[in-house]
Amino acid sequence: MDLADATLDELRSALAPALAANAAFDGWNARAVDAAADAAGVDRDVAHLAFSDGPVSMIDAWFATIDAAMLARFTPEQLAAMKIRQRITALVEARLDLVAPHRDALGRALAILAMPQNAARGARLGWRAADSMWRAAGDTATDYNHYTKRAILAGVYGATVTVFLGDESEGHADTRAFLGRRIEGIMRFEKAKAQFIARTEHRPSLSRFIGRLRYPVA
């Protein structure tokens, strides 16, 4: 792509990987933007305009490229051939593989997102990652399940990343084992929830009864 005519969104996507590479040494700051711009032959002032919101916008752009790269690793047919827990595991592990070369940059990014003024943005980015994984896994829930699945997976992914940042085991075996246990927990929860709903679906409901009193069927 000719970045001379790129939109700011295209520029953010193009520079994000280089930002992560430089952030490990320089931090998520103006020096990282300058280095990424120079490497791509982009005017520094234009690059700074693309990241005018500061470090959080740089991290946001990098995480977005990780989302896209994760999805590009699998065809729909590959994911469809897996059981649901295998899909989620494969997607999370793909994300970890993609950020592995930039663990220091990831650690710095999470420290920035943990700051009180950035906590809400950090939560949205975690939600976005979980949503990308569930959608790729084929989830089409639109009721409260849509929210519970994503909230739980965001928590599992966040905890797994914390383990990953300190994992020095061969092939990140400790992280993969931790993830496996947490995914198993999600699956048990989903199974128990489905069984509970099935058992209670036709039980008398006080709220439904009161609702009928207020709004009787014609």
C-alpha cells in the first residue's frame, strides 16, 4: 500500500506492528511513532496525527491488527471442523503466538491500560478481543448469553495473558495448561447453565404471572 495517500485508519493499521516492535524499547510514546514513521517512509507529523490520542490509541491500533491476524490464521472450514472448546483454545493460542515476539511491549501496554484514566478503554479492548473470538467460533447468541460468554472469555484471556507474561516454560507450556483449565471451566459453566435453563423453562414464574395480570391476553 502506498501510505502517501493512506487514510488515518489505514495509516494506524500499517504502523501498528512497527509501533509494538519499538515500544518494547522506547515505550508507547512519540519516539515509537517517529521510529515507525521513519521505517515506513511516512511524514512524522502525519503519523503523530494518526495517533493524536496518545499511547492508548497506539495500543488500540496494535490490538486491532492482532484481532485481524488471528482471524486470518483460520478458514471458516477449519474452525467448523473443531469442537467449540477447540475453537476458543485455538483462537486464544493464536493471539498469544502473535504477541509472543512483543511480550515486553505487551507488558508496557497493559500497564498503561491499567491506569485509572484508561481502565474503561482497556475493558472495551478486552471485550472486543473476546467478541472477535466468539464470533469466529460461530457464536450467534443475541440474548444475555451474548454478554456472559464475552465477559467470561475476556476474564479468562486477561488472566491467561498475565500468566503468559511471566511464563519461561518451553513453548509456553505453563500458559497453555492454564488456558486449558480455564476453557474447561467455561465449558462446564455453559453446560450447567444450559441444564438449569432447560429445567426451569416451564416452571411457574411469578414475574410472568404478575405480567399477565397487568397485561391479560386478549
